[in-house]
Amino acid sequence: MFCLESSLPQRPGYKARLVSTIEQPENGRCLEFWYHMYGANIGQLNVYINTNTSGNDMRTLIWSRGANVGDVWRKAHISTEYTEAFRVIFEGIVGNGSDVS
């Protein structure tokens, strides 16, 4: 589970990343995950693919949400058709607060 708490002492713009191990390409692969984004100033959740597995930060944004989607868990499903090894990077960015109004 990847959890980014946005209440104090966190500050707006704070980032946290979860980086996968190196994944090998396979036909018909997909990425599924659940997310919960609730609050007026929730921030941003980004998912990147990095095909440069030697450590350089060469990311491609494949999914992003940056809004209050309600007090429910939602499921995302993304096709990943890559011909080379890759890493998946989840990035959470703290918004301007944890206000749920």
C-alpha cells in the first residue's frame, strides 16, 4: 500500500514516490490499482513508466488525477504495451491542505 498523508507537518508540493522493481515486457499486460482522493485540496496522483532502467529519470506520464473524486475507493486500469524493460512509478503530491469541504 502506498499512502501519502497530506495533513501537518506535510507542506503543499511535498512529493512521495513508490518505484517498482524492473518489469519485463509481456504482451497484454495491464496495471490495476485502487486510489482514494477526497478533499477540496487533495493534490495530485501521477503514474509514470520509466523505460531507462539504468537509474536515469526519464519518465513518461501514463495516468494522472488531481481532483476530489469523492469519499470512495476507485479502480484504475491502464494498458502497458512496452517492448523493453520498465519501472512503474507512483507519485503523490500534497495539495494545499486536507480540508474535506
